[in-house]
Amino acid sequence: MSLLVVGSVAFDSLETPFGKVERTLGGAATYFSVAASFFTHVNLVGVVGDDFTDRDAEIFRGRRIDIKGLERAPGKTFFWAGRYGTDPNERVTLATELNMFATFRPNLPDSFRSCKNVFLANIDPTLQKSVLEQIKGVPRMVALDTMNYWIERTPAELREILKHTHVLVINDAETRMLSNEHNLLRAARHIFKIGPKTLVIKRGEYGALMVHNGGIFSVPGFPLEEVHDPTGAGDSFAGGFMGYLAASKQVTDAVLRRAMVYGSVMGSFAVERFGLERLRKVKRSEINARARHFFKLTQFKL
Amino acid sequence: MSLLVVGSVAFDSLETPFGKVERTLGGAATYFSVAASFFTHVNLVGVVGDDFTDRDAEIFRGRRIDIKGLERAPGKTFFWAGRYGTDPNERVTLATELNMFATFRPNLPDSFRSCKNVFLANIDPTLQKSVLEQIKGVPRMVALDTMNYWIERTPAELREILKHTHVLVINDAETRMLSNEHNLLRAARHIFKIGPKTLVIKRGEYGALMVHNGGIFSVPGFPLEEVHDPTGAGDSFAGGFMGYLAASKQVTDAVLRRAMVYGSVMGSFAVERFGLERLRKVKRSEINARARHFFKLTQFKL
């Protein structure tokens, strides 16, 4: 089934203990759609400036990604620069230039409006709402990401869009901030009252946790010897997760668990190289092999 | 098969967001032996002062724990006081009074010297060595815990005892400090060169990771709504882990994985109440049920 993603397409300058790159293609919607396209067809909605070239768009070609919804506006593309420490969790933002993204108003092409699965990447909750308003009928699955900025500054707007959200995909710090609860299970119960009935908590190197009424599922982070660049890990996770769900006929607990694993697989590939370098080269056979690695990593018999 | 533990028996004064207790029985060897005794017979070696009463010793009665090696010396028992924050990882030590533990010289009763499985809890590496020297023959399995204090102050002595250690059971910060490597897989390779061929990394609420030449196994922390008191979680984990191994005829990868799960089960019970309150009441049927919960928490099909 079709999958829509609305979010940022950006240029990132990245510095990690393994090197640095200047103005490499990034952004939540980019990582998400590349990761998801291994599982299903993806419709992308975002905005770029006139510094975004045909060469930049190459990443989407030959994949199941429709960029009809990628608006090109006069001006510059969203730019982010950051530096990571030896501990990938230590991140310093060096520059954030919203540029065209500051005035982004998502506008869905007609053919995107019947999408059944929607991922609202981390943008202004008011814009996330406007996306849902453009969807025809009731989507099967709406998943949403957000961040501390919106949790603090637009809590009412965020709560409003959360009422229409099935799956909230956020990190542990955001979970605690949104619920005002340190304990993640209590936090989940709090969030279920706001709207989403499934909470997926991204925990970086520690993996991810899913809490829903069918129980709790935990998947570890994939042990890697070198994390070259943590950028995009969460969005690649979301892409694998939603891509797998969109491709599945039914959304059962077993399917959600597998979606968590494929999300983790895509996140683990994303961080192996800078920017999208690894994801753009990964093969479906490697994805399957890594999923089996996750199986080996976690399975036991009693 | 028999299991020997050498380590601290202590009184702890504990303060957490869930309450406080004064001078409750604790210490690594206490948590370890109570947890391990659900799986095998345990021989305990430690020291207490004359403030340690028959009532304190009650915890060991009716369990498979032989305290013939628990020396009673004139003076006071090791005392520790600490406070935990809402985040259980935020720990403040309020008092450490080594008392009799400062001059502790482990002396194994004759009947303990043929023990085949040995757990050297966190004490001076020189004393850990002296324990091994008192063992007759070659033990099947030597596991060891240590801490930043010994890693920093007695590195040569620690390396010496690690040569004779099969399983190193430490937390992630200690792993990084010992190996001078942030990445845990590289840290493991470094540690394998020193001696231990199996590294078990305790990660608190994030669970535990085992690395050995047979591969990597990850078990999550058990999601609990309330962590009343994190004290003793790591030692209870080690107790469940070593207890299960000691009770197993062979040490295969499958057995080690189950040992990791039973270690996690015991650690998860330990933190549910203050001190040993929960561990002393837990039933074998509850242990089995929680192991099945761990199974449900982690299993998926591809």
C-alpha cells in the first residue's frame, strides 16, 4: 500500500571522529524515503531551493520514490551543520539555516491524496495537521515524529495532531518531555491518553522499544564497530518501520515486531557511512541478511 | 555444580524517589548468593562485624547458601549510604565505611576449595587472586566483577587476575575505562587479549550484552513501571547468570544466552523493592514466568 512522507530535504555538513563531509544530501524525508523504498512505493512531499540540482535528485531515481511533491522554490535548501563526539550521542549543532523550509507549506499532489499510510516527519504540528486535512478518506496508518522544540513551544497544536496519530515515533528524551514522566511505561500510558495507541521509542545505540496494547517489544541497537555518522538513523529507522508496515496486508503484533526489526536494520546501515552513502548502496539481500543477524543477536530458547 | 562467591556483605542506607531505608542488609555477595541460590548451591565467603546479628543471617537460611565462609570479626560491618534520583543512573554516595571489609583477607574453608565455579565480586584484585590460589585444581568457570577504582589504581594486579578469568562481568563505563575504547565491540576485542574470552556488559535499564567468540547476544532491561531501588541489580544479575551456568552440565552458546536471561530476571526482581525485600520473597514460579516475559519481549519471526 502507498506510503506518504512529508518532511525536510536538506544539505548537511557533518563532522565525526571518522571524518567530515560538506553539504551532503540529508533531511528526514530523504533518509525516510530511501529506507522505505526497499519495502514499498513512497510519495515524498518537501521543499528544496534552487541550489538543489538534478545530481542531488539522483538519489531518488531508480527507486520506488515519487518526488512529484518535492517543491522547488527560489532560494536556498535547508542547511544543517553538526559535529558528533566519540560518543555518538554527543551532538553539537554548528549551524541551522532553515532557508526555504521556514516558509514550507505542504501541498499534496492530487495523486498523493489517497495515500493510506502517512509519515509526518518532524515539522511544525500545524503543518502536520494540514497534511492530514489534504488526505482523502481515513488513512489506515498515521505515524508522526516530533522534537523538543514543538513539545515546548506548540503543545496544544501537537496534542491536536496526536489525536489523529496511530503511531508516535520519538526518542526517549522526547517521550519523557512530552509525558512529563521519566519511566517509559508510565510515559506510554500518558501518551495513549492523548491519542496514539502505539508508541515507538528510539534509543540510539540501545535500540528501540515499542509499547502498545498488545504488549511490549524491545529490539537492541545493532552492535557496530564503527558508527561513522549517526545523522539520519532515526529517520531511516522510521522509513524501514513504515515501509514494512505499508507493504503488509495486516497490522498485527507480529507484523509490528518485524517492522521494528526492519526499522532497526535500516537505521544500522544508515550510520555505517556518512550521509546517505551506505543506504544508497545497500542491497535487499544485505537487508535480509542483517535482519537475520538481529534474529541471532536476540534469540534464545527457554 | 558448586558455586563459590567471594565479596562484600554490607549494610546499606538507601534513599530513592520511592522512599528510604536505614541499614538494610546488602553487599555484592549477599545479592549474588540469594539470586544464585535459586539455581544451584552457593558457598559464600565474606566478612561481617559484630553488629551483624543472627536476624541478619536469616536471609541465608532455608536457601542453598553455605555461610561457613562468612567470617565474623570484632568491629563493624561494611556500611554504604547512597541516594538515587528519578533517573536510577543518578547515584550519589553519601557514606562509605569499609570497617572490617578494609582488612578482609578471604580464607576459604576446606570444603569450599574444590568449587568448580567461582565468582569474584568487586574487591581488590590481589584478594581475588588469593582466592583462586586457594582453589584446588582448575576451576571450570571463573567470573569476575571489578570497578573504576581498581581499573585506575591497580591496573597491573587487575590484568594479572584477568589472565585467569573466563567471564568478565562489568558495566559499560567500566568496559570503556578498562579497554580505553568507547565502542563496546572494540573494547571486547581488547579485553579478550588480556584474558577473558567472554565479556558480559551490564547496561542498567538498557539490559546486558554478551560478546564471545560464538557471537553477540543482547538482552533488554525488563520494562518496569517503578524501579524502587537499583542497589544490587548488577550483583543479582551476576547471581542469576552464574547460578544458571553452574547448574548447567555444559557451557554452550545456548546455555550462556539462557544464563543472560536468568541474570536479567534476577536483576529485574532486585530493583522492584528496597534492598533484598523482593529477592527474598520471589518464588521459582515467578522467576520462570518472568523468563517467559523476557521471551515475549524480544521474540520475532522473520
